Amino acid sequence: MDPTSTIFSFLSLLLFGSTISFNRVFPLEGCRFPAIFNFVASISDTGGYAAAFIQPKSPNGDTFFGMPAGIFVMDDSSLTSLLSLDLPFLSSYLNSLAINCSHGANFATASSTIRLPTADVVPYGHASLFYLPLQYLQFAQFKNRSQIIRRHGGIYASLLPMEETFSKALYTFDIGQTDLTQSLFFSMTIVQILPTISNIVNHFTNIIKVSSN
């Protein structure tokens, strides 16, 4: 297959996945998820990038919140999709202010990659420090520590998911675009980028397998 056609197909798949995230999702009756755990980049970052780096400016957040609110989605469609599942707004794991994770947590940050970023990282470059394996490590720590806090009780126990919630939750992944675009920032050709795709996919599938255990 022509290298240009192959990478175009891969980019189309990534864009198709992004488009899906912007469509409203209505759960079937009897198929209700108690929580969502989200591992993504820009398309559904609900405040991770803002908490760690820079607060997004208008028009980000204007449609849904009426003001910038730490969200890197200009029309807020992904937030509407989450609300269509009858779940409250998904709190960012990195945001320590007024969060409720009883119905899930968002580990996404804008500009995240699947592999360890090779480009300069924010605030001096284009890539986020919180690449996918690090997002998963944050989730693993959250899963363990949330149950310790629940066992101790107190005012924070009700703000964290129950143990059985993790096995019944919806896990969402939409990441990888930045892995390719940072290669373009280095002026790599299509022929040079093509061999990296299988490695990117392998890293991605490994995280999927680990998170399903």
C-alpha cells in the first residue's frame, strides 16, 4: 500500500473517533453506566490542562458555561455527550477544587500523547507531560486510594466511587493525534512517520489491556 494512503487512513480513523465524541449519546434502557473514566487529549479535557498549566481563554467554554471554565473544547459538545448519559459533569483528576468523583474522573489533558512526548512540553512546547501511561498510573493510584478513603469514612467518602463501580464503569479513550502532529513539527516526512504508527498502536493497546484487568 502507498505510504501516503496508509497514513491518511490512520489519520481518518483518528478524526472519525474525534467526530464520534461530538455526537450526542443516548444510553439504551437497562444499559446505564454508574461512572465514566476518561483517558483522552484535547477533545474532552474538563480542566486537567488548566489545572496543571494554562487556563484556556474564550471562546473555550463559552457555549456551555458562558465563560472560560478550564475546558479546551470550543463548542462544548463532548460535555453535552456526557450529560446525555445522565451523569453529572465529569471532574478532572488534576483539579483539586470542588470536585466530585463518585460518578467517575477525567484523566485527560489537552495535547497529551500515547507515547512519551519527544517534542518540547507545555508551557514551552506543544505536548503535555501527561501522556497515556501516566494517565493510567494516575487512574491506578486513584482506584486504590479512593477505596482507602472510603473505608476511613468522613466527608470525602461520598465524593469517591464505590469499589464495584470500577467494574461497571464506561472507559473512554481518544488519543493519538498529537503523536503524529509532533512528528510533523519535526518536519518528518510521511515515509519517516509511517513506521512509527505500529509502535503508537502497540503502546495504545497495551494500556487498553492493562486497564481492562
